Amino acid sequence: MSAQVQSRRKTVRDIAAAKGATPLVCLTAYTAPVAELLDERCDVILVGDSVGMVIHGLPTTVGVTLEMMILHGQAVMRASKQAFVVVDMPFGSYEASVEQAFMNASRIMKETGCQAVKIEAGEYAAATVRYLVERGIPVMAHVGLRPQATNVDGGFKAKGRTDAERDRVIAEAVAADQAGCFAMVIEGVAEDLAADITARVRCPTVGIGASVTCDGQILVTDDLLGMFAWTPKFVRRYADLRAEIGKAVDGYASDVRARRFPGEKETYTLKKGP
Ligand code: KIV
């Protein structure tokens, strides 16, 4: 063993310790270069099924496959050393039965080497959370606005507008917590509901469009970098990469058309061999 200090990956214990403490910093990554940049800056990297919309141009996350999640999970794991990496279980890979969920979750864990999976946990999914956790698979739950259910909801709609809907979100959060999830994403709810859930559950909550009252925050990295013309209300853009990339490509295109690129500096001058 070398005397060098080994950087170790965060574990479920580190994530659990964030309950009521310094907020967890969580972001999405789908590729090796982005994972490498996020690794030392984030507690949790989520290989979200948002990859379908962000990278593959799908209209929703419903079309994302297990193979896509595994491929992107492998890229993120190769490029990260210390962040806790969670891979989303895509629509259709865990809802049919607890056995189906275990088969596919264990495949994700084995083939990517990630630390946990995430499932969109309606109350019905509590049995799945318990089944996976008892068999060695840490589960992050996802409650509130569940993007995989947008076909039932009629779009991406914030949750908790009626008492009945509010009670349903609380019930799904409490059920997932009692079933043993180590953390939960709360998406698209008002501040009072997020605060209520955060106070009720034992595990840390990670908000996206769910106010500052959660135990951590997550955003889609491409949203905060300003890669899209439109972003939801809850996104804060920390950069305008869309404009930067546009400027860079315009510069390249006009240089190519005017034969200013490649120049002398970018051109090989090879000595002739014997
Ligand atoms: O798929 C995803 O990126 C997510 C986050 C937005 C929480 O589930």
C-alpha cells in the first residue's frame, strides 16, 4: 500500500450524514468529460434518464432503455473517483415485479460499478425499494413530479395543488423512506410540501424545483450551463454555453470559408526521410 493518500468514493453513509447538515451538491452527468469535471465538485453524480432528452433528443424519458443507461453509467464511472454515482432505472425496467426490478438493477450495478440506482417511486414501488435494499442494492427514490409518468399526468406538472395530491406525494415519500431508500429526490413541489416531507423522512431529501428546504439540490448540468433556449422556472443558469458554442462555431465557419483555417501554426511541415 503506497503512503499516498487514497481518495475514496463517497458511500451511502456519507450521503445519509447530510440529513439536516451541509446541503448535498448533486448534478447529472452522462459522459466521461463532464463526469471528470463534476467529480471533485459534487457529492452525488446522477446518470439520469434525462439523458434521453438532453443527449438523444427524445421528447420525454419514456423511450430510454436499460442499455442506454448502462453505457452512460460506464462512461461516468470511468471518469469519476470520489463522487457517489447513482444510475436511473429507465421506464419499463422495474415496474412489473420486484424480481424484474432486481434483475435489471443488479445488471446496472454489475455492468457499471455504480453505487446505487434511482427509481421513480409511487407508493406502489415501496415493495420494490425494500426488495432491492434487502438484497444489497441501495435505492434513491424520486417522488413528486415523476417524469416517467408524464403520459398519465398530461405533461410535466408540479405536484401538490390539491389536498388529495399533496397527501399522495407525502404517502409516496414516507412509504419509500420506510422501505429503506437512502435518499430521495423531490421534484416539482411547493416549498411547504418539500419542507413537510423533509421533516417527516429519515433520509436526506434532494430537491429539484422543490425549494431550499431540502437536504440537497440537484439540477440537470446542461440546464445550469445554459445549453438550452428554454429552461424550467427552477433552473438558475450559471453560464451561457449555448451562446459561447454558437460564437465559437461561427468563428470556425468564417475562418474555414475565408481559408484562414488551418494556418501555419496548425499545419505540419514534415522533414523528408532518406
Ligand atoms: O433524470 C434526471 O436527470 C433526474 C433528475 C432531474 C433528478 O431524475
